Amino acid sequence: MPIYEYECEQCGHHFDALRSFKEADAVIECKQCHGLQTHRKLSTFYAHSGGRSVAGTDSHSCSGGCGNCSGGSCGHCSH
Ligand SMILES: [Zn+2]
């Protein structure tokens, strides 16, 4: 199960959570203030460069089954 990083918009707390790929973008409670104003950071598995992937996945689109996303590493897909 991959580890995702989250940031709380209320208190600014950063924390990690071990979640399934399906739950990656689901609402998660801040571990510090217990607020729900959190968002996932794209830092561990996916690097942005001007809004484009730098991991060699520029050419793949995630419509449909997204067969190019192995190991939950694709930031384009929420599935
Ligand atoms: Zn918080």
C-alpha cells in the first residue's frame, strides 16, 4: 500500500497516510487539528514540472482503464 502525503489547509500540518490507491483522494482528517480541509500532495511518487510529468509519462492519457499506470504511480488518475 503506498504512502501519500497530505497537507492541512487549516493548520498547515503535514502528515503521511498509508492508504489504498482508491482512497488516495478521499477526504482524510488532519492528525493535528482533526479538520477536513486537507489535500494530497503529489510529492512521493509523482513530480511536477510546469504542470507536466517529468517521469516519462507525457504521452499517456488516462482515459478508460489507464493501463500505463503501474504501481499507483500515475498522478493523472484518481482510480
Ligand atoms: Zn490541521
